[in-house]
Amino acid sequence: ITAMWEDPGTGPMFHVHWFCRGTDTVLGATSDPVELFLVDECEDMQLSYIHGKVNVLYKAPPENWSLEGGLDVEIKMVEDDGRTYFYQMWYDQEYARFETPPNIQPTEDNKHKFCMSCVHLDEARQKEIPKVFESQEESEGKMFYSMATKNGVQYRLGDGVFLLPDAFQFSLRLTSPAKRQKKEAVNEELYPEHYRKYSEYIKGSNQDAPEPYRIGRIKAIYCNIRSSGRPNEAEIKLQVYKLYRPENTHKSVKASYHADINLLYWSDEEATVEFKDVQGRCTVVYGEDLTGNIQDYSA
């Protein structure tokens, strides 16, 4: 329980930050029955829903816990009396990952209603919101910036970025491979082995594989100026240089058969893309600037 109050409509209420049992994690039945895990889930509930009180103790892992693996030592955290539990870790339900609980302390103005889950979730949501920083100049109805952030990642001028395949198109239009003609339906009772001989599946074929990310190099970060004179920071745009993969050149897909999977070709072609299409940051270097072997760098 993190807070309690009286509501005129529903009566006594409380805000609860949930724990989960080990059986609700990837540990399953192998977990300790008295160990709980913090999760980012909380909600408001009526006080009448409370069935009983339990004791939940925080047992911090020892500093040398990573060196204790393999030791034949039975560690008893708490007595299993049915009402006493302990927790050590925070559990990420999306990635099935155990982490050290976030060290978030209440402030003077919110200590009476402080909920670590609410604060942690709000911080995560704030990181997801795209933002721009370090304004440079205003030109042609646009405000330019030196940096943009999204999901806790900083993007600066000159950085390489992964983009969705439809973020931009290349000037060279290549003919797409011809689609296989669909076989006519046959009587499977009369020809039960027909699918073996006439299957449309080709072993090792990547014809139906999705396209890889487009890759660009950031030339400019900007927002359009609204009629009010303020930049529209809700719609961040990037001006990028297009980088070609071998299969995007005039040599088509066959060029990628014998090329390094990380090889790119520089171009002066530019494209304007939405910042929301950015999927991550990547490092692009000129091969001649490498001090070591290209194959070792690309491995």
C-alpha cells in the first residue's frame, strides 16, 4: 500500500504497488515460494478488497553474489509461515528480465502518495516521447536543432540511423522478382502425394523475407514553424543522406551475394523522413579510415 484516502463516491480507497510470485515469471515452479518480485503494475482499489496483512521484506543481494554461484550453501531468507515474504529483484515482464529495483526516492511534496511504479512508468513514457534540443537557427519556416532524443537514445548531426523500409525510396527502380504462379487446386484424395512434387516452397529462398532497414546519415534535424511562430515539436523531421546497400544499386540483388553484409555505398542523394520512422542508431565509417582489417571490423 502506497497511499490511502477517502472517496465520497466509493468510500475508503488505497493505491497498491503489486508484487508477482516467482511462478508468474520465467522461473516457474523452480522459484522460491516465499520470494516475490517487484513489477511495474499499480492501481487504485477499495479498502474492502483487503483480505489480510502480510510482511514483505527487502533482502538486498550480497555484494559478491556473482561469486557465490556453485556454492553448496543453503540460504534461508525468511521463515515460511504463510504470511512472510521477501523480494530482491525487479522483474521486467516484457523481456523476462530480472534487474536491481530502481532507486527512486520520494520528494517532500509527494511522499504521502509516492508510488515507485507510477514514477518508473512515467519516466519510461517520458523517454519514449521524441524531443529536440540545442536549437541552432530559423530558416525558411523551419527551426533547426543539433540533437533529438527518443527512447533514451540521442541522435546528433552526422549520426547513422536505421529507418523503416518505406521511409524513403531509391532513385534507381529495380524490377521485382517475378512471383511464382499459383498451382491449380487438385483432388487431394485422388493425388495425396501431389504436394510433394509441386510444392511452391523453395528451400533456402528469401523471396518472402522482409526488407532490411534503410540506412541514412543525418544532415539536419528540424521542426516546421507553426502560424503562431512556435516550432511544431510534435512532428520532428530529419534530412538524411541515403546510403545504398549492394542490392540497392544497378547490380541488383546479385551484388549482395558476394559482398560483405555490412557494406554500404555513400551517395549525395537526400531524403526528408519522419523522426518516428527512426528505429535506432548505427555506426557508419569510411573503410579507408579504419586502422585495422575491414573483415575484423565487420565481423
